[in-house]
Amino acid sequence: METIINNESGKTLVVLKGRIDTTNADQFQQDIAPLMEGEHPDIEIDCSEMTYTSSQGLRIFLLLQKSVNARGGIMVLRNMNPQVKEVFDITGFSNIITIL
Amino acid sequence: MGKNSFANKLSWSIIGIVSVIYLAALVIIAVIFYQLMTDEATHLSQESLAHASRMYFNLIVVGLLGLVVIFFVCRHVIKTKTRPVTEELETTSIANERMESELNVARAIQMGMLNTKFPEQLYAMLCPAKEVGGDFYDFSLKDGKLYFAIGDVSGKGVPASLMMALTSVIMRFVAGLGLPINTMLERINNSVSEANSHGMFVTLFVARLDIRSGHLEYCNAGHNPIVVIPPEGDPYFLKAKPNIAIGLLGDFHYEGESLELKPGTRLVAYTDGVTEAEQASLSQFGDDRLMSWAQAIAQENATIHDKEVVESLYQTVKHFAGDNPQNDDIAIMSLKFDPNNIMTKRRFNPIKDKSIEIIEFLMASPDMPADEELRFKLRLSIEEAVENVVRYAYDGGIGWLEVGTSLDHDALVLTVELRDAGVPFNPLEQPDPDTTSSAEERQVGGLGIYLCKKLMDSIDYRYEDGNNVLTMKKLI
């Protein structure tokens, strides 16, 4: 699991690579801690290389979305692979997280 | 009482008289010896004299010891002779009772030696003719190989049971070595022959079945031929190369052989207590009746369970024998080669921080499909189910988790099973998360099991023998 965070002209670009599962969920939560700060965040996450997430990964996405909402920001997840997308769909997370 | 005190007085007088006679004889011998030794006519050298003195001293010591022995022997003899009859009867019945209770304990020990944790594809029973007997069976399932054996020690009762204990312990040890089947018998034979001081012998059938391929290796050391009931066609006796019984001749070269079983083939092993069961008219059950029984079983071979097969044969034999008491030990074993639904399982203990190892074990099972999409769903469901146990089943995470997979090749249904001895907990009773609520209302819990429910085709929970058992199925 790799999390790359870049800031470009007020926008936060994130690239997620690999699997989010029981072995690295805690690490993932630490890695995205910077995204939980600042007013009116504008976050775009590229998920094209994210191959798997368990419910623990979902839990962190939910915490992040709640935090973004509370700070009056926006967040989009892009290029999600169909299998991971299905997990977001089944759990209703597609309704509360913008997936493009 | 008066009689007893008279007997006492009498016994002490007898001891006195015997002792006095003995002492007198000892003194006379001593005097003669002394006179001989000191008599100038014998002209003893210094050396011989020293030797003779030592002899003399020894004679006196041994003589006195003899006196003590005589004292005790006389006392014992008198005591036994004068014991009242009732006391004697009491002693006998106490001895009988003790013998009986010891035999009962021996039986419990012997039965306790038998493996009764039957795997899904095998069942066996043992019914000794006396409290203890010489028939036995054994089996173990390891790494997809089902090893099984049935044996019969010559004779019955305690001697046979001791020999049975010896043989089965040696056999269990040798079976764990993973040797070729004939080498296994050679090792058993050498060890038993060495320890066999009474010329007893053991007939033994030993085999090893690959539960996935149906490859059967076997070796028969003078035992009754086992019955093969194929899925189609008539049952038959399994022909085996003749090898001598165990314990007769060390260093004998045993010959093993092999057979490819068709799926659905059943094997029935037994001891001669079955075929030699007698009616009051002294006619025996015999091979023909055994085959007729096998023909009947063949009709329902596909649906009947091994336990029912074993019980059916036992009841058939008992029915045949009628009121005639069982005259020999009976052991029966039935097993079936059914490559469907074989559970590949492992118990992990402890499980703290072992989630990924457990998940990888399940994903590496030969039952798992190759298709990536299916594997994704299976892996996610497995991870959620395993995590649920690892995190919540045990306080402090100290405990075990047994996981397994099996595959029904015909229906193409994969089963994943998780078993733990943690706090009783039915995950299916937890409410599903509300997937329509907003981010702010959403709770973080309950997602894992919900994913399992959605990604698998069925999920069941049961609490069984103090274990939580979660079974998930997926059409693959």
C-alpha cells in the first residue's frame, strides 16, 4: 500500500496504490492524516492502482468524507477499478462518496 | 474364638518343634565339621584351613538364616490351613470383584486407546467378546492422506489385549513416519517380533488413501480380504499378495500394492469375528453371507453413511448368531472415497496478528477458483469473517481458529468454514448497516459481515459443541 499526496494550486492530488487490508489499514489512516486538516479542502484521489479494500479501508474513507463535509470541502475518487467500485456500491458508499 | 486360640497355640508348638529339630541338626553338623577340620589326621595346610574356617562361618550364618525362613514358612502354612471357611470365601469373592473391576478398567483403557474422532469419510467400531480383546483398528488423516488399519491378535482376552496395545502403539508411531506401505509393515513386524516372547501373532491390513485422487496403497499381512463396493457393478474381495502375519518372523519382506479407486467406491474392513460368527448349529456367517450383505449395501452405496454401513453389518452378524454368545472379537470399518466436499482445514493457535496468514492459507486451497473476480469476492469475504474472529472472539486475542474449505465438484459450490471456541456470537443477528443514510449518519461498524452476506451466495451460523461455526458458500 502506497499513498502519494501532492498539493497543486490549492488542490490536493492523491494517488493510492495497492491493497488496503487488515495488515495496513492503520498505516493508511496515518498516511492520509494530512487530508484531515485545513479549511475548504479540495481533494481528488486517483484509485486506478488501488486493487482491493476491506471494510477497514471503507471505514477510513468514511471518516475522511465526514471530515471533508464538516470542513465544507469536496472530495472525488477517480478511476476506481470495477471490483473495488462494487464494494463501494454494495455498502452504499457510492451514495455518500463521489466516485467519478 | 476358642477354636482360633487353640489353633494359635497349636501353630506355635509346631513352629517350636520344627525349630528345635532344625537347630539340633545344625549343631550336630557344626560339631562334626569342626572335628573334621581340627583333626590332625586330615593334615590340612594353612591355606586349606583358612578356607575351611570361612566355610564353617558361612555354614553357621546360612543355617541361622534357614531358621528364620522356617519360622516364617511354618507360620504362613499354619495360618492358611486354620483360616475359617467363610473368610476364605470372602477372600475369593473380593479377589473376583477386584479382578472384575480391574478388567473393567482395562477395557476402558483399551477402548480409550482407539481413535474415535472419525473424519467425514470413515467410521469404525470394536466389540470385544470378553471385557478386553485383541481386535483393533486405527486411522489418521493428514495432508490429504487417509491412513487406516485393522488388525486381529491371535487369541482373546487379556493376553491378546496386551499384544493389541503393543501393536497399535508401534503402528501409530510408524504410521506417522510417512513410509511406503510395505516398509511400514516391515517396521511394525520387526518391532513386534522382537517384543513377542509368547509366539502370538497379529493379522493386519494397512492402507493409505489419497482422498483427492483415489490412489490406494495397501498391504495385507495375513488378514481377511477387505470388501470393495464400487459405485457400479458387484462388490468383491480385494485381492492382496500373501504376506505373513505380524510377529512371527522378523526381517520378513512385505509386499505392498496399489489400486485406483473410482469416486464413490466404498471399502469395508473387518476381522474374523464377522465371518466366523456362529449360530447355535455351529454354522458360520462366512464369506458368502458377507458378500450378500455387501450386495444389499451396494444398492444404497451412494446415500448410506459409513456409520450406518458398520452398524448394518454388525446387526446382520448379530441377527445371524441369534442367542449364541459372541465367541470372538469383532471390528468393522467402513470408508468411502468421495473427492467431493473434502474439507481442507487447519487450526491456527494463537491467532493474534495471524489474520493474513489465515487468509493466505484459505486462498491457497486447491478448492479455490482461478478466476480473479471470484477470488476478489472470496478473499474479501474471508478477510472480513477471519478479522471478526481474530478481533472479537477471544478476550485479549488468545485462542484458536480452525478454517477450512471444501468443494462440491458436481454442484460447483465452494464452502468456507470458520470455527472458534470464543464468546458465543452470531454475526448474522447483527442489523445490516443502512446503506441509504448520509455520510454523517453512517456508522463505521457492521460492514464486514454485511459484505460477506452480499458477496457470498449463502452464509450460515451455528453454535456447536461450544464452538461458533460460520459457513459461507459460493457458486464458482
